[in-house]
Amino acid sequence: MDKTALKARLRQQKIETPSWGYQDSGTRFGVFAQPWAAKTIEEKFEDAGQVHKYTGICPTVALHIPWDTCADWSKAKAMAASHNLTIGAINPNVFQDKDYQFGSICHRDERVRAKAIKAHVDCIEIGKATGSDCLSLWFADGTNYPGQDSFRERKHRMQDSLAKVYAALPKGMRMIVEYKFFEPAFYHTDIQDWGSSLLLCQKLGEQAQVLVDTGHHSQGCNIEHIVAILLDEGKLGGFHFNSRKYADDDLTVGSLNPYELFLIYNELVGAEHSSDAKVKACAQRVAYMFDQCHTHKPTVEAIMQSAIHVQEIYAKALLVDQAALASARAAGDLVQAEEVLQDAYKSDVRPMLAELRQDMGLDPEPLKAFRRSGYLQKKAEERQARRAKAGQAAQTMGAGFPT
Ligand code: PSV
Ligand code: MN
């Protein structure tokens, strides 16, 4: 692909950032506060606006309800627009309320299921008010002990509840269903893998698709293969990108397994130009999002770094010589087929991306430019002062945190 075509494709790339990535986060062992961390939805939009301002590829923000609150959702759209953003996926949270301890839409008690279904329908309304076209679902539903509940009954409850949510979707809004093999449930999880999610989505209808969170697989699982199958079925709805070493570690995407991410993108690039219209349409509508937890890195910088990583990986995947790959495969030449991939992967795309940013009126080095702006320090002072006025405790960083 020549440079002009490459740049044109890269200009189309969009990655959604999560509102919850700008707030304080932690593990079950503790939450580490950052003095600039966003708390209100407005502060989250402000931070997300910075990521988009410097990278040029993150124009939408995903919301998590009720982590995000807003007195009047119809105003949230304008609030986001004032930071050059639009609202992306709405994520209903049905895993923290104490009623959901033994499940939400799979719960044995019909009243709990009804409450969870209503939470989803409310999120659809939030989506309509904010201009979102995507409802992004993940369920902590599962059991901890053998015998605790009937797998099959839970499967039916899940299907019936989701059918009610699906019926409330307006035309043009998608439902993307995320799977995860364990945690917080440790014996079984109701939507444990891509197959379970796909089965549900196939029964629900065209507006339901599968969401792949890269951290939600067992060790050694071939994610790019899953991606290829879902694309081929026209059922890949989106990604939650993050990196992991052990479990669902939610580390910065590309920090540990960049070659895996490249191979995932290689499947996507192939599908974007597939001769199969269904596959092509599916690839072109994939929602790319981050789902990460920045316990040890400054929030906004970590998200900016993630966007740059993904942009670099996509650029490398675009450089794969598809014709050469096809002929090496046809000839059964394993070495050459792999060389084609490695050749693209080893290319240094950074000078081209710096040039592209300049073409787009951006600084060629987004992270450095952001650091020069002093935004985090400014926000730390401003937000701490605002909180002090409201009588909230000051947030201090641990020793050794970058200043
Ligand atoms: C669950 O681990 C998950 O990946 C879901 O997407 C949740 O919405 C998100 O993390 C919360 O961070
Ligand atoms: Mn996720």
C-alpha cells in the first residue's frame, strides 16, 4: 500500500475511550488516588477531549451507568460536544448493586431480573438522549459452587431477559455482548466464551453482536482466530482493548503482547476489503474501545499512549502485503507467508505517523506535547480546589508517582 493510501486509511481509524479510564481505579486490594483524576462526567469529557485533541483518533467516549451520572442526559450530548466529542457505547452496570450478588438477568428471582432488565432499558433511553448507537453489555452473572443453580435454567433466563432488552432497542442501535471466562464468579460464568455470546446474539437478531475484550481469555487462547470466525459470521461487534499477562489485568494495550494485537488487526484489515459484503460491512462497523485500569500510570497519559500504540499496530497491519501473503499460502510456503507478516510488523511506522499528524494539524509527538501543556498539573490544582470547597479530602499520590 502506498503512503497516500496508507494515510487515507489511517485517517478513518477511530478508537473510543472509556469514561471510567479517567477516574481513579485500583484492584480489590486498594484504589490509588491521582490528584487530577476525573470524578464528574464533565471532568471525564474534559480529559477525553485532551486525548482526542492530541491524537486525533479518539472522538467518542463510552459511558458506564451508574458510574457516570448526569442530572439531565439530554444535556450530556452538548457537554461532550463542547470538548469535540460524541457519546459512544452505553454500558449498563448490573454487577455492583447488592441485589445482583447472585446474578442480574440470570437471577432465580424474577424481581431481580426485572430490575436488571429495567436498568438496561433505562440505558437505552440514555443512549437515545445522548445520541449513542451502541448498548454494550457485560454480565458478572455466574456461580461460585457446584450445585448452586441450574446452568440450563440460567441460560433460559439470560435468553429471555436479553430478548426483552433487545425488543426495546431502537432501529440503528446495536447491542454488543461481551464474554469473560471467569471473575467475579469462579465456578461458572453465564457468558463464558465467544461461542456462548454468539449463540445468544444469533437468537436475538441482527442488532446483536459479540464484543471481544482482549483480557477475557484463558492463557494461550488464539484471539485472532476468534476474531476471524466472528468476522466471517458478520457478528463481530467490537473490542475492549487492554493487555494482560495473567488474568483480566487491564493493562495498557500493546504493553505485553503487541504481536498478538498485530495479528488481530491483520484479520480485521483482511476483512475490511473482503469480497464478501457481509464480512466487509461487519469489519467496517467494528467498535474499537479501550477497557483499561490505570492504577499506576497517570490516567490521561495512559489512554493517549494506548491510542498511539493501536494506531501504530493498525498501520503495520495495513502494510501487510496481502497479495504476497495469498501467493505464499497458495504455494504452501510457510516461511514466506510468515516473512510477509514479520516484514510488516518490523516496519517503523513512527515517521509516517508523525507526518500524518502534521497533515492533520496535530503535534507529531502527542505525548510530549501533552506533557508540555501542563494539563495534569493544572487539573490537579483545579480539581483539588473544587473538592476542598465541597469539603472532600485531598487526593495525594504514592511516593514515586511521576509529577
Ligand atoms: C469486566 O471485566 C469488564 O471487562 C466489562 O467490560 C466491564 O464493563 C468493565 O470490565 C469494567 O471495567
Ligand atoms: Mn471489558
